[in-house]
Amino acid sequence: MRIDKFLWSVRFYKTRTLAADEIKKNRVAVGESAVKSSREVKTGDLIKIRKNQIDYKIKVLDIPKSRVGAKLVPDYVTDMTDKEQYEILKMRRTSQDYYRQKGLGRPTKKDRRAMDDYSDDSNAEGMDNDDWDVFFDNNKQDDED
């Protein structure tokens, strides 16, 4: 099986096109050498993949016939990635600002409606309809003068 199809089959990349693009960028190697998308994968190959700023190492146990379910992936590959690489990934995720806590950030539609109801109520409290009529009548008189 081609390496781009294999990486897609074992759910390392979401699409086969993404897998092929990463291979073209020399982010995938078998053994110590970079490969092309057409490289055939064999049982026992050690594949090194640079993804999410860490280096993954996987060993091919078997070749799937087609894309497999997430629960079946361990039947086809063994993760041999160093523990330090996962620690680096965890540290980067916690240190980045764009990972926000649940419930923070942009308000939901319900939140926006509650804010709109609150702001509409607070503006209307100070003036009656009569006050608005007087306000607009005074402005008309000022414009005529």
C-alpha cells in the first residue's frame, strides 16, 4: 500500500491529500530517508512523522485493506514516540493563549439576547413615552428657529 494511503488509512491524517502534501514537504520518512507518496509500506517499517511540532514514530504491524475505525488502529500500528515529545506537546498547549476555558470567549446567542434584554430595559427605565415626546418637540422647535 502507498504510504499516503496508509497514513490516511490508520487515521494519522484526515484526508489522503493532506497526507500527500505532508510527504511532499519532507515531513514523513521511512527509516532515515524522506519518501515520496508512491513509496510502498511494508510490515515492520518504522515511519517518522513531523506533525504538530513534534516527531512521531510509528511501526507498521499490518497493512489494512482500507481506512479503519479508530478502535482498530492499534492492530495496524504501534506508537513508538518518545514520552518527551508528548510532554512538549502538552506544555505548548497549556502555554498558548488561544486555548481558553470552556464558557469564556464569544457569547452564545442566548447570552446575547439576555444582554440585549438587559440593555433595552436599562435605557427605557429613565424616560417615559411622554418624556420622549417632549424631547422631540423641543428639537423641532430648535430646528425651526
